[in-house]
Amino acid sequence: MKFKKTLSLLLLSGCVGTALAQTNNHEKVESLLKKMTIEEKVGQMAQITLDVIGKGKGRFESDEPFGLDEKELQRVLVKYHVGSVLNTSNNRARTPQVWYNIISKIQNVAMKQTPNKIPVIYGVDEIHGATYTVGATMFPQQIGQAATFNRSLVKNGASITAYETRASSIPWNFAPLLDLGADPRFPRQWESFGEDPYLIKELGVAAVKGYEGEDGRVAHPEKVASSIKHFLGYQVSVSGKDRTPAFISDQALREYHLPPFKAAIDAGAKTIMINSGIINGIPVHANYHILTDLLKEELNFKGLVVTDWGDIENLYKRDRIAKDDKEAIMIAINAGIDMSMIAYNYEAFCDNLVALVKEGKVKESRIDDAVRRILWVKYELNLFDKPVTHPKDYPKFGSKEFEQAAYQTAAESITLLKNTDQLLPLNKGTKILVTGPNANSMRTLNGAWTYSWQGEKVEEFAAKYNTILEALQTKAGKENVTYLPGVSYKMDGKYYDEYADQMEETIAAAKNADVIVLCLGENSYTESPGNMNDLYLSDLQTELAQKLAATGKKVILVLNEGRPRVISKFEQKMAAIVQTYLPGNFGGDALADVLYGTINPSGKLPYTYPQFPNALFTYYHKPSESKGTTEGVYNYDSDYNPQYVFGHGLSYTTFKYDQLKLSSTTLKKGESLTITVNVSNTGKVNGKESVLLFTSDLYATLITPDVKRLRGFEKVDLKAGETKTVTFKINPEDIGFINTENKQVTEAGEFTVQIADQKINFNYVP
């Protein structure tokens, strides 16, 4: 009896419970798998978009209110045994109650009318909050979260998103995005945690833990299965455009792209989504080496591998490595795909895959492996016992507590890039002219994946929140704020469509202002609709900036953008520059508090801000890219010239670093090195500082070492006059690199540790 009681406590509280539950789930999977026909198995590998089973297919405004087509639902679930549904209907957010009604009906058919009573697994892209749910809490997009350099904020935001996603009856979230956001041209850089592998790894693990729980028990009704994406090398296409070819060596793939995914897999991520693009000529969805050799065997990933939208069909229709859909299915499934985000033509997928198995072109053992993974995730989520969660069980949905968390994340993300003569913070009573296309828009504050795919419906759902203009009017008093747009976006056009909107009147109004708050950047976009041809900020916005600067009034440039648009044509004329990224529904409030000093800014750039479109670097570039003048007949140099460096971010106080110390000047194999540094707030106001630890390998064999690499970061809160000691630990594996044989190695030699302006060397001795 005592043993049973002790075991029960372990099951409730720790790893033993997790391990036993997972073992039990594997047994359930094997038992169920034996009962399934090949048609049922194949159906589990199919994922359709919700519109397929909607009345009128849910593709037009006239299809509202959304309703399910009962006949099609029967066909999808009972005849074809489809195992998963994704997305919202008619590209718009739904209330928790509507979600509950829709998913309950789907699960009712799946659990009562299918042969083996297998629940559907429902998935949605909830990348900065429960993005497809009315009233949910919207956090900054991932790039803004990265700028906080604060693991706990990222984890808490993911935890809240999981809660509100489950309040919407949805158990599967296609997040976090762990792509290396190393190219500012790419239309999804803002969905990433930036350009640094270590930063992405640390924040990615924090997000997975937030979504899935510290113990990974996603059966908990407040947790969801995460889907880390997009495996692998998605955001570094040669053209900088979405879903276009990339050329990445195996060494670079493992050095820069793989570490965040490996860490997230080790942290327990249940599912993974695949890169829609092409690497070295091979579509990733057809790449057995990446999907099976690397992901399933080397990384030992046991979860579910899902495609991105329509990517098996793309092998035939776009990439032309298959002669028809059937051959494309054969290639992708044999390569290691477990579930196809079809998203419409499910009959062809299911019929063709069944035929391929019967023809011996796809082994049933491969089908069993895929379905085993799908069923395991469903059991892990406890969908067989509780296929739907009810919004009434989630009283904190959209609560003030959750809103405060979103505000705090936005506040810590905002990055002060420039502050000439301490223009900021502003004094109360200052007369300000607020202008620019991003000044009075909730759409631009949130970006895409907010209430709709491209974010074009944000204004419909976010009217109760404050734009930048509204937040400044509240903070400064309407009598101190004048607003004229100067430039506006064409909201029914492409993201880059804009027009001069009272520009001359705006310039004239500057004479009555003490300062100008100029809000520039981008309208919302994602994926291919966000592709670009010119990294410079648009001509009209540049014209507005230059004309306002010419008035002689001091201009505070507020950037609200998904990627760093080049501003070098007028940057020198701006008195202060503040980067807000895509801060979410509380970004306007957070910005107003930063501009007036209620919040001391503490964000730091999670990427390198370029000065010119043809001079794109990451901070961990090679020495040849920042080489000084070579003396001789042919004098030349390599001009490393970013506008702002990775990790740059100012404060309203000052910080001093000193006493950088090592526990030893020699690091040996199997040991660790302790690094300490004192950080002091030498100013007059309290502030937060992200302490960044870099190391440099001075010499390496054949592979040119990077100039430096981020190896640690901690955010500290310092009162005026306060000093804290920050401690880091590194081991030999932390400072290694991928060699020419694609192996992780740490070579003997000298290394430099750098924290701010402090440097010290040590030697590694194997």
C-alpha cells in the first residue's frame, strides 16, 4: 500500500510519471496500430484545412457565419479517416466558443463514427499569442521577444499562448520558429529569434518549455504540443525571397542552423515542420538525408514530422522532381514525412498513398512508423480521453494578468538605437507632431499572423487597443499632440503600396511642434507576399523623413518594421531612433512609456542592422569581411559597415563593466570555466541590462573561425548606483566548431572572452 502511494506521488510530480506515461502511451499506440487497415493508417497521415469541411468552403465573406458541411465532414473523417485539421475558416479569427463548437462537432464524428474512434489533432499557427482567437493576448512577434534577451519572458509568453490556445479547444501549435534569421531581406525574419544560433537555441528551448510544460506532459489541459519549424535552413535563400533555393554546405548547416533544433528536440518538442524550400538543389521535403538520416536517426527525433502547406504537391507542381502527384507522395513519404498538410485535395493523397503501398513503392513499415508517431502525439495530448477542452475552464483568458505580461514583453523589447544630446525621455508638456504611416495603425504594430494570415483584419479585432498615436495622446495629453499622416498605406493593396497623405500639410505643421515623432516602417506581410526588391525604406517615407528633418525640428524616428529596412539616406538627420519591431497590441502603450521615461528601454538588437542593401553581414562574420588596409602596391580593405551592430541598445542610464575574471586561464577537457564580471549602474535611474558573453577562437584548422560568437547572456535589473556580479559557465563543447568532416570539435589553442569592453584570454588544453 505504501509503495502504491509513493508511486502515485511520483506520477503526479516528476520524471518518473512522465516516463511511465510515455511508456504506457507507446503500448496503446502499438495495440491500436494492429487494428488499423491501411486506409485508416494513410488517413491519419492526411491533414486538411478547415475550409474543406465548411459550408460554401468558407472562402468568402458571404460564407459567414461559418458552419460545417456535415456531408463533407462524414466523407473526410469516416470514408477517408483524415487524422488532422488545421487553420481557421475564411482566414479570420473566431471566438473561443465558436472554436469549441466547430472542434466539438469534428471530434464527435471522429470519436463516435470512425472504426477505431481516433480523435483528430487540430493545429493552428499561434506564433505570438492565440493569433486566430478573438480576445486573445497578443505578444510581440518573436523578433521583438528576442530583443528582450529574457528567457523568462519568452517562456511565460509561450505558456500564456498555450493556455489561450487550449481555451480555444486547440491542442497543437505550429511554433516556435527556430530558423536562423540571418538575412534581412527575407519576409519572415521577424518570425525568428534573430540571427544568432545561441540566442535562438536558448529562447527556442524557453518557448518549447512554455508551450509544453517543464516536464513535457502536454496532456495537461493548459499545455499544447509545439511544432518547431522550419527544419532546416529555411531563411537563407540566395535571393532573399521566400521558398526559393538556398546553397548551404553541410558544415554551415550544422554550425549555424542545426543547434536550435537539436536543443528543442532534446527539450522534448513533440512535432516538427519541414522547410518549404530547396537546399543545394534538393527540395527538403524530398531529402532523405535531412529528414531521416539527420532528424530521425542522428537526432533521434521520435515525434511527428509534418509538411508545410501543400509541399508534397510542390514537388510535382513547383519543383518538378516528380512527374505527378502520386510520385511526389512516394518521394516525400519515403524521405521521412509523416503527415501531409495537403491542404485541400485529400482524396488524391489518400488514394495515391494506399495504391503506392499496395504496389510496394512505399513500404507498410514506413506507413507504420509515420502513424505510430501521429498516434503517440495524440495519446500524449490525452485526446482519446479528452478530445476537446472547453473555454469555460479557462477563466484567465484575455485577463489583465496576461495583458500585463504582453505589455512587459513589449516594454523590454523596445530598443533605443540613438539618443543625441539625451533628447529622450521627453518632458511632459512637450508639443509633439506625430506622423508617418505607422503612427495610427494596430495592423502595423502586430504584423501578420494576427487575426488573419497577412494581418489585414487586425483593425477589425483590435480597435480597443492603443495605436502609437492614441497611446501618446493618453500619455502626453491630446492638447500636446498634433497628428497628420504624411504618408499612408493602401490597406487594400500589397504591403508596400502607399501614397502621400497630406505630406505638405504635415511639413507645415512641424513649425508648431517642439519635436516630431516620426513613425515609419512596414505594413504587415508574411511568406511570399512579403518578398521585396529593395531593402531601403520606401521612397515616400524617405522623402517625408528628409523634409521633416529640413524643418530644423528634432525628429524622433520610431521604427515599426518586421525587418531592418535601410535608413542610411536620412539616419544622420534623426535626433533619436527607437526600434519597436512588431510589438503587438500593447506596443503603443509600451512605446509611449519609453518615450516619456516611465520605462527605461532595455532591448538590444537580435540582428545586425545594415547600412546599405549590398552590405549585409551577421556579427559572427569571418575576419576577411572586416579586414583593415593591406599595405603594398595594391592597398585594399574589407569594409564592415553596419548601421548598428548586433546587441546594440541604449538606456537612459549608464552601465559600467569591470573586474572580468576567469576561474582559470586554462580550460581542460571535461571541465568548465567560470567567468564573472561586475556590472554597475552608474547613472541616476534604475535600468535593466542584457549582459552578453562572446568568445573568439583565435586560430582553427582549415575552417576560418568567426570573429566572435555569443556564448551566454543574462538580463540584470540594477538600481541607480547598484553593482551586481554576473556569472557564466562554459565548457569545451560550448566553444567548439564543426570541422571539415562535419564533426563537432574543440581544438587546443587560445581563446578570447569578451563582455562589453572587457576582454581576457584563456587556453584550451584537451
